[in-house]
Amino acid sequence: MGKLSSRKSQILKAIVLEYINTAEPIGSRTLVKRYNIGLSPATIRNEMADLEELGFLVQPHTSAGRIPSQQGYRYFVDNLLQEIYTDDLNLFDLKKYFGKIDDLNQLITETASVLSNITNYTSVVLSVPNPSIVLKHLDFIQLNPREGLILFVTDTGIVQHKKITFNYPFNKEELEIILQVLKSKLINKTLSKSEKQLLDDIAAGFKHSPILEEFAKTVVSSLLGENPTKVVTGGTTNFLSQPEFNDIDKIRELLTVFEQQDLLISLLEHHNEHGSVSVVIGDELVINQMRQCSLITANFDLDGKITGKIGILGPQRMDYQKVIKILNFFTKNFQKLIE
């Protein structure tokens, strides 16, 4: 796609910004009144006709003004967005939306809710299973002779817990021995081995104990066992306030996408491969129900490890600059948000 002239770029940018705010086709007189373009209405109409012929604008009705096309939005995002500064965003203002976070599931859920509220679009947030973790703290609360609660903190700083029931009753002395063995083998170690190898390492050099074996197996499987990607959406009803989706059939088709978790996962993973903020528009989403949408995605991390992915989904007429600014700020300050 070649570069537009300065005049055409100025007019296209004004039309995109005006349409984002009004959702109404834009005429030449509107641009003269509201934007300091310095051109006559006749000259602007000629330039708008050229932009339509080039595919950057469309005219929904013969007597109406123009609106941006998908190509127009793409050019706007790639070439006409102002440099995005985040200095005017305040960490405290964003942090006040979050309560005390001590569980990864809670973190993902609150993130989806907060982002949908402050952007007024729909958010999709997913956690990313780490191939390896570092255990920082391990403890156990005995509930009765056969039940207890394992508490562990990984290098992400999030406390996780798992209630377990043992086949064998054990006493406090046995518990202390088991904890010391596990701590010596697991604390501050990178846990990326297979479960069997880890269990073999733990059991090596110690007298065989069914309780030790069962406890160790439970701890290791809790840490390295199945950790499926978790997907949470927020603000799906925000689409109802967008004029592009006032057709009940359109909104019904779109909402079916949010019922397909695998589709949402592939959507965010495919369009955010390189970790930076990514903007995907209309047909680029390759999902028929989303052809009138745009998706802006970013990764967030804890202690330098990618912990999850965020997607903000809205109409093609979404406020790209606002959402990109929020996601940039959010991902850069994510660690501070939960400290």
C-alpha cells in the first residue's frame, strides 16, 4: 500500500476520528467546521472522491457522506496514529480497580472486568501455562489426620492452594519430615522435569514411605500437572451499545464466538505471536462472525515470564489510540498493579 499525499492523509485521518466519535457518515462541510484542514468544501469533496476510488472510503448511501473502509482503518492505524504517550495515565487510577490478588484465576477474571470497563469494549483474557516454574514457598495446613491444604508460591508471586485427601493418616512429626524433604528438593529449583523424574529424585536416598510418596506426588502434580489455558471474557454486552450491531442476527452470530473457548485461544495466540501490541481489522480476523470487528492484543508478564494474553474486541470503528495506549500502559505496569 503506497503512501497517501499529505492532503489525503489529513482528510482520511479527520474522517476516521470523526466517524469513531459519531458513527455517522462524514460530509465535506463537517470537516470544514470541525477540523482545521484549510481547504474548501469543493476541494475536500474531490479528495474524498479520490480516497473512495482508492478504496480508503465508502459511501453507504448515494446522498450520504463517506465512512472509512477496512483499508482506510488499516492505513490510519499503520500510518496516521499520533505518537502514543502514556504519561497522562496514572498507575493509581488503574490500580484502584483491582482488589488484593492472591490467586491466578482471580487475577485473570479481574483483568477482563477492568479492561472492559475502562475501554467500553469487550475483553478476552487468557492465562498462558508456563513450561517451567520456580517454587519459592511451600507449606501445608493439616485439617484432620487424612486431609490438608497445600500452599505454594511460585516465581510469579501468586499464591496457589490445593486441598488433598490421603489414603494414609499421618501425624504432625511425619508432616514436618515430609515438608523438609520436599523443600530441600523443590524450593528455588526450576521445575521443568517430568513428574516421574522429579518423584524419583525426591525419593532417592530416603527410606520408602507411602505417605512421603503420596504427598510428593500430590505436590508435584499440582505444580506440573495439567494447567489448561484459562479464558475469561468481560463486557460482551458492550457490543449492544454499538450501532453497527443493532441487528439481532448479527449480534447473535457474534456472541456464539464467545462460547467457543478454543476459537478464542487460537484467535489471541495467532494474532500476538511477537508479544507487542497487535491490531487486526475486519477480514484479517478470518472469522466470518467478526468481519465487522477489530481486535487489539498484547501479552502481559510477571517477573519476565509471559503470564497471559489480552484481547480487546470492538467494532472496526473502535478508538484505536485509546485502546493501544491503555494496553501499552497496562502491560508495562502489570507487575506493579498486583504488588
